[in-house]
Amino acid sequence: TYLDPDVHFSNSGYSLRITAHREWQGFCGVWFNFYPGASQRYFDARSHPYLSFWIRGRKPGGDFDLKIVDARGETHEDSLDTRSIHTYLPNGITTQWQKVVIPLGDFPEVEPGSLVRMVFVFSVPGNYRLYIDNIGFQSTADAASAVVVTAKAAQKPSAADASIPFRSTWVWKTATLLASAK
């Protein structure tokens, strides 16, 4: 995942190019933090209750789930509800740019005044190549302009980074899990 200068929605700039490979086992996802750098600030979207972005695929198709995380959800992010991208793009991802508008009300467990991140969760095995541009928040579903979230530039991974395997497991509510094992 890195910034791509060759494919973008507007006349200039960059899109975020996401390349993912999902196996039957494990986890595959991309996190978009709404606050810059390592600072622990939250985005207050109460006056802009619609998250929007533009998306296109290298080829038609593909499926992923969306998750919105707030300050409370950071401690148990894996247990938060998700919504399929097909909820917002009934005809799916195409090779043409499409605007996705997500009412934050679709995620009732999330507090719009303390947003942390958006997560794309690739739950269906396969290979993906997506482009995302102009992530922002809107005051109405059909707003022409949005409060754009600017992100720290992602860099193209080095060959050394690609050789390091990454695996992790998250277990939440371990007390309940351990108690049920008795």
C-alpha cells in the first residue's frame, strides 16, 4: 500500500494504491488513521456525519468490509461491526471512479466526536488492487465538498520489508474465554 502518482481521481496528486492478498486463514486489512502521526488526537465528525471517498479497482469485482473505529473501540477493535462495501456500491467495485458515501449512523456503536480510523477488512480470499482517493467527511450525503482528511504519505515497501513475515492474533475478553474453558 502506497501513494500512486499515476492513478488518481482528480487531475493531479496521488491515490492510495492498495494491493492485498487474502488467504483462507489469517487476517488481511488496511487501516486509515484520521489523526496525523503518532499523536493520539481524534477527529470530531459530529458536524460532518458522512464519510466519503472515491474508489476504483484495477479490475471489476472484489469485496471488503468497512469498519469505523472511535476512541472507545480502540481497545476492542476486532469486535466492532462491519459493513460490506456492497452496502454503498450495490453494483460493486468497477474500473471507473465511484464515490462512496457512508453515513456514520450506519455504525451506531461509534461516537462521531472521537473517530480514530477506518479499516478495510478483506474477508474473502483473493487478490486485490484498489485505488482510494479524496477521503473526507461531509455534512450531507450529497455534499459537493468535504472536509478532506490528509494522511501522512505511505511509502513503497522496500524489498527487505517484504521478506519479513507478519503474523498476529488478537483475543478480546480473555476472562470470559478462559472461564468458559473450565
